[in-house]
Amino acid sequence: MQVYENLKETLVSRQDIYAGKILNVHVDQVRLPNGKAAVREVVDHCPCVAIVALDDENNVLTVTQYRYAFDKALLEIPAGKLEPGEDPASGALRELKEETGAVPDTFTPMGKLIPSPGCLGEELYLFLARGLHMENTHPDEDEFLVQERIPFDEMVHRCVRGEIEDGKTIAAVLKTKILLNL
């Protein structure tokens, strides 16, 4: 097995396939580290945020929404896309309030994840919100949500048992479990 010190692939050419409201699709011809050619199909998506919001009784604020690509409703933590130039923390606070009405006293960054690096150009910033004060929700006009509060331990067990399928929710809940040692 040959070991390569430089793993970078070099762009040779790009064919733009689709430019949409929240994503773009392109097919790139690249040169591999060994000099051979390959094709990379990429979906570029705007940056996003996701928030584990814990109330004073250690319940997680969740939303269930229909996800067209999978033809089913999924239980998730509040999340959404950033507006162009928007700071991740500001966007996360906005999304949390829009979807749940929650405004936190403390808001802690939990890092960034790359959901599907093989083909999806998206960064997802995770946050933990505590000390929640509830106000009115303001979901987007094309967003239909069912809100629920679920005990944190139950969320952890649902993630581990595979009952929650949404990757950002699984990652953020389990990261919260480790960070808070709950």
C-alpha cells in the first residue's frame, strides 16, 4: 500500500448542474494524488445551525417536521440555515426563537460538524441553550412544526436505540451528554 503525504485533489474542471435557493450542484473533474483523474459530484448547501435547548427540568425542546426527501416526519432539535453573512450564534438564537419561542440565558457553542463529507458541502454549527424564557414562535411560512419537550435521558436513549434518525440531533444530544456529564 502506497502512502501519500499530500492527499489534496486538484480541480481540473467544473460543470455547474443546478443553482437553487438553498443548494447548488456541480460535477468536478479532479486530479488525484497519484496523478489519475476522477469525478466528484458535489451538492453545496448553505451553512446551518442546530440547538439542544434544555429547560429547567432537563427536557429537550424538539420539533417534529415532515421531511420530503424521506417522505416522513422526523423528530429533531431546532435547526435551520444561516442567512448570507450571518454569524452562527446569531443565526442559532434566531432559529431557536422562530421554531420554539425559547430565548436562553446561556448559549454555548459545541463546535461544528460536517454532515456528509463525501458529497455534501455543508457545515453545521451546534449550540447548547439553557435558562430558557418562552416567547412567541415565528416559523417560516413553509415550515410546519409540532413542538414537544422530551426528557434529556429519554432523548439519549432514543438516539442510542436508533429511534431518532436525524444526524444533527443524534450528534448534538450525545455531545451534550458528554459535555454536561448528564
